[in-house]
Amino acid sequence: MKHEYDPSLTETKWYAEWQKSGLFRPRPPSSGKESFTIVIPPPNVTGILHIGHVLNNTLQDILIRFKRIQGFQTLWLPGTDHAGIATQNKVEQRLASEGKSKHDLGRDAFIEQVWEWKKKHGGIIIEQLKRLGCSCDWDRERFTLDPGLSRAVREVFTRLFEKDLIYKGKYIVNWCPRCVTALSDEEVNFRNEKSHLWYIHYPIEHGGKGVVVATTRPETMLGDTAVAVHPDDDRYRHLIGQNVLLPLKNILIPVIADEMVDRAFGTGAVKITPAHDPNDFEAGRRHNLDMPIVIDEHGKMNANAGPAYNGMTREACRKQVIIDLEKGGFLVKTEPHEHAVGLCYRCECVVEPYLSSQWFVRMQPLAQRAIDVAQNGEIVFYPDRWTKVYLHWLENIRDWCISRQLWWGHRIPVWTCESCGHYQAYREDPETCPACGSSRLIQDPDVLDTWFSSWLWPFSTLGWPDETDDLKTFYPTDTLITAPEIIFFWVARMIMAGLEFMDTIPFKKIYLHGTVRDPIGRKMSKSLGNSPDPLDIIDKYGADALRFSIVMISPRGSDIFFSEDSLNAGRTFANKIQNAARLIISNCPQSIQGNAFPHSDTLRYADRWILYRMAIAADEMMNQLEEFRFNDAAVTIHRFFWHEFCDWYLEIAKAAIYDKTTPEHKASVQTNLVNCLATGLQLLHPFMPFITEDIWNTLFVNPISIMISPWQDISHFLKFKTEADSFEIVQRTIIHLRTMRAEIGIPPGKELHGIIAAPNAELLGLLESNRQDIVFLARLGQLDINTTETVVPPSIRSTSLTEDGIDVYLDLEGIVDVPGEVARLQKEIQKTGDELKKVIGKLSNASFMDKAPEDVVEKTRRIHLELSGKLEKLTEALARLIRS
């Protein structure tokens, strides 16, 4: 084995072997275990792996591998989403580059082109997930437009239609002029933008003062059909029922009274444009107003806007309207104003409130059970704060606009009879009208919102509406791991769908992880240039290093601040694991590899300590993973393997494997090393699957994969707590000896004479039992272990008292120039003390603290801590040299 781990030699090799051997498929569970299922949040078929995907899928893979190695019948079900808008845009852009549009091809030919694009490009992200090490059952990979899921979509639509939970109506919807389709409320992102409030005078019909309204969108006034005031507003009560003149169009519109008006906004009078504002639309319905559409589906003014503005973009029309209002004397004033602007979640085009006929799902009847399961604990959110967010949305839920004006997607399964007008939803394509028998049937041209297929994902992917074996075995699933931004898009809707169509929850636990950001807190994005390509990272550092590093910096539910520097943690850890394994494998004969742990009678204090610490680490890690504290679990296994197993036990074991002990003890230590390494590899495997598989196959002869290796219950090693606590006293003694050497500057290879004085017989016996370990790790040529009553020779010049009451001495005669070292330390103490006084003076200066920049104050505080710590260590070192 090489000193440094080379991921390029192992990752492709082992992933191919795992797939070839079918190890990602569910296996019969171990005794007492059940199934454990996760369904992947399906990435868009247009998607390319980014750091957010890395985090999300690494967390899922950790849980699946953890449960698999424990003997659960695990299924991680993968798939991709057809991503209606995004995928159609890809093909439309290619056609545009050829000077064509989708209309040149026609619907069927265009859809064939999209399928071809999907066949060629749609699997890219799947292959990238494999590079990351994702252990999905790829034989079960699903696509939201495959025949089985399409059948499920039609079944659900038809059932809801038959229950009158799907309806068609003319309502204000969110409309993207660029994508030329309706959007649901959750598909609109809002951004604060600096704009203006324009105050416009609407003259009264028969002369008089008239009314002034304030608006952020003067171009929509061309579609005004009323001015509204609050019925209790004394300023305008006399105008209610009268008419005002609509500027620029010279038509009369009424002044109406409506309680929706905010008397504190602007002038307290508002223009009503029913076809281009959701609140105005509701007011228009209440007052039976006309609803002229003045902005078309492409975001341009139409003929209803008037000949002077017909064909203008929204933006150009706004500028012209302001000019014309000013010329006509209608523009009273303009004020700066910041407000939230809705943007399409796909293309970031400004969304237009647009009056059109769309299909909707009535959501309130579906929401109550979804509320109940969160309130009664059937479904649990991690972190818990998301429960309130989820409940608030459901308690205020609006009907879901599910129709999209696209060609790529699930076409709405509603046919209308041209002969009699009858329309209904069908599970299968109809041939004749059930009402009149006519064959003149036309299918609705729109497709369903992409999320309409995704909300069925936990059960449609398992074969529903058929009662398949997979559905019986793996539904409900166990855990959902996803990002909080789709809690409404997807999570809440899946819960509603599961309860409606399966009569049970789709999963029991929901973990919402944080957003990956750059070191200064910006969200990762290509446009900012702060989003590294994960495949480049994998090529440079390896998938294991990337996985472990990103988990280490991911506190539960909090945002992650990622930089390439953070990858060093994973890479150096991989090298540490490799070197530890190389040392063990090269010094332990294969005849003992695979043996059970040594019998307790052969175990010494250090052996029992490492077994206890390993049992503690395993128990902590399991609990942490169950609670989705992934970074804590990573810290736990890192602490155990690096700082306890490698830094302590492996160093102690070197004395035995290098023949500085009896053959019996050597064999016991070798067996313990191999079995501790094996268990450590199993604990590490969920985080770092490739290196652990590679070492596992070197450690054992023709083993089964570590992925399905039987998990040994090591909880019985918790019985070694007393011995472990005792050995930690020995460790603290060794640390004191090492610290004394380091502070005096004695080279590591120089063996010294040490004396340890124990305050009682019990500690004396403990230290004597661990003499070999103390001598070996403290680099002593001679060690005397006595009681505290023992007279220490005058030549012993360096002393330390441990927290256990043990006196530790080093004989420095002929090793160190004690007077010279004392003088050096005194000089350094004086210098450090003077520097510390200056810093304390600054921090005590009110003027400095008030006026200095925050980063300068913070730096000064850090210097204070550093100097204080340095002075303390120097003083302790001096005290050890000057004995009283």
C-alpha cells in the first residue's frame, strides 16, 4: 500500500464492482431488522451536479450505507424529473439557433426532439452522482414521464376531477412572459427592487377636486376599470358612487368602496386593474367590473391598451405613460419606493399577474390531514423550527394552479366534445363522447405542472396504482432529506398526496439541510463564479475527501460555508487512514486477520481503553446519525480514528508489534489492531466508501464487500469503563511528560530519566502496570515509579503535578543548561509580559474600543488571548526548572 491514498486508483474500480455485484439492490434483512427506504429528490433531467447536490446526496448515501451495514433491507430509489419549463427551453434554444421555433415543427415532432435531447443529455447528472459514490439501486431508476409514472399521474388527476377537487376557472395567475406559461405561487421568487411611486390625478366627472392615486405600475392604468377607497375613509366618502376620468384613455370609471383598501398606503385611494393584479381581480369580482387585458402573454401591450401603446413592452410603455401623464398635467409627483418584485424561478423574468383560464386543485380539503400528522408527531421535521413554517403554509393554503402552457410534460387528460360541449377527465384516451356519442373530441392543449408528477414520487415510483410487492415492502418510506426551499413545492404536497391516495404518510422523518454558501455568505451560483465544479474537486481530491469534508462543516439545519481549503480535512484524513492501515496490515500476519476480538484475559489497560472508546464512538455516531447530526457524527469518527486509535493505541501497539513484549501479548495486540481497524472501517464506510472498501479488501482474504459485511455489536465493550478511566490517568501522566520535554526543547529522540511519584498504592499499581507504555510514549531511557514520600535527588530539575495528584519529574542533569534556560525563559517572560500590558492598555481604552474598526478590535482581542496563553506556558516551564 502507498503512503498517500490515491483515489484515482480505487474509485472507478470499486464503483464498477459494486454495480456488477448488485450490491445496491435491497437484500433480505438481518434478524430483527426491517426495510429502510429513501427516495431521492429527483434532480432535473437538465441538471448538472453542483455543490448543493453533493451535500444532499452525500447525506442520503451516509444514511443508506449506515443502515445497509446494520442489516436493514435498504432501498435508495433514484430518478430524474422531466423539468417541463427547463427542458423545453433547452430544445427551444437549440431550435432558435437554427432559425426555427417549436411551431415550425408542430407539437408531436417537437416532443420527439425533446425525447431525443433527454436521451442524449438527460443522464449526465446520474453519471455524476455515481462518481460521488451514491449507492442507489439504479435498476429501479425512474423518470417522471416514464409509462408507469404517467399512468399514476392520470389516475390521480382523474380521481381528483371526479371528486370535484380539480376545476377550471378564469383567475389571475402568475405568468412568465418569457416561458409563456402560468406559474404556481411557489414558483415565484421575490426580490426587493428600488423603484418609484407615481401619484396620478383622476379628474372627477363634473369638475371638482377629483382623486389622486399612487401606483408602482403606471402602465397598467390603461386597464383600470375603477378607483377604490375605504368605505370608512372620510376623505373620500363623498366620492363613492361618482365617476372619474381615466387619464390618457378619456373614459369614465366609477369610484367604489372596498374594505381591502389600505388607507395608510399612498393617498388611501387605489386604481383597480382587475386583469393584472390579484387583489384588484377579487375587487372586480365583488363589484362586477369589466376586466380588460391590456398586456399579452409575451409581456407586450395589446390593442386594449390603446393605439399609442399597442405593441410596446411593459417597460417601454411605462416610460411613455409617465411622459404622457406629465404632458397632460396628470402626474402629481414621484417618490422613491422599494418593493418586492416577483420573478420566474427558472428564467428570473419579471412575473406578470395575468387573467387566464387555468386548471386548479382545491387544496384546503387535502391540507387538514397533512396538518394533523405534523401536529400529532406522525411526521417529524428536523430541525423542528420547520414544523411552524410547514403548518403556517398549510393553514393559509391557496388553490394550486396546475396547468402550464407548454408541450413537454404530462398533457392534461381532459377531453371536450365539440358537438355538445361536455368535458371530463379520462384514465384512457376516449374515442367517443359519453354524453352524446360524438367522436369529435379535443384534448386540452396544456400540460401539468412538473410538481404534479413529483408529489406522487414516494409511491408512484414503487408501482402505484398497482399493489406491487415493492409498494408493500418499501412504502411508507422512512426518511426524506432535502433542501428547505422546496418544503412547499414538494414536501408538503407529497404528504397530502400520500394521505389522499395511500391513506398514510409517505415518510416518517424529514431532514431539511442548510444552503451551501461561499466563505463570505453568498449562495453558490455560476453567475457569481463562486460555485466550483464537483467533478473537478473529485478529480483533484477524491470523492471520499469531498464527502467527508462537506459533512464536517455542515451543522444540523444550518447553512454551510464552503471553500476549497475545507477539503484538506478530508484529504489528510484519507492519508491518515491509509497510513494506519498500511502499518497494521504489514505487521499483522494474515493468519490472525478475521479473528474475533481477543479474550478479555489477554487485554491490558490500553487494549480495554481503545475497545471502550470504540464502543462509545459507535454508540455516539449511531445516535447522532439518527438525529441527523451528520457533522457531529463525522467529528466523532474522526476523533476516534485519528486521535484515539492512531495517536494513542497504534503508537502504544508499536512497542508490541516491534517485539518489545511477550509473544502472547504481541499476538493479542495484533488481533486487537486488526479487529479495531475493521470496526473503524465499518464506522467510516458511510462517509468514505471508496477508501474503506479498498483497505477492507487488502485487510481480509477474499472478503465480502464492506458494504454488506455483518455489523459486530461492540456495545459489550462498554463494560471496560473503569479500566478506560484508569488508563486516561496514565495518558494524562504521559502528556505531562511530553509537554515538559517540548517546553524545554528536548529533541524527541533523546531518552531521559523520569520519576513518577504516586500519592497512593492504587495509582502506584496502575502506573506500574502501564510502565511499558509510559516509557515508550514519553521516550524515557529510565523510569522510576515511587510514592510521593520518596526523596527526589537534587539533580531532578523539572517537575509537574498532574490533576490526579501525581508528581512527574525529569532529570535534566547534563541534558539542559538549567541556568541558561532559566535566564532565557525569564527574558521571554519579561518581553511577553510587556507586550501583553500594551494590548491590555488598548482594550481598556474607551476611545480605542469606540473608534477602531471592528476587525481591528477583534484582532487585538485575539492577540490578547494568544499572549496570555503564551505567558502562562512560559511561567509553567520556568516553574518546572526552578524547584523550591
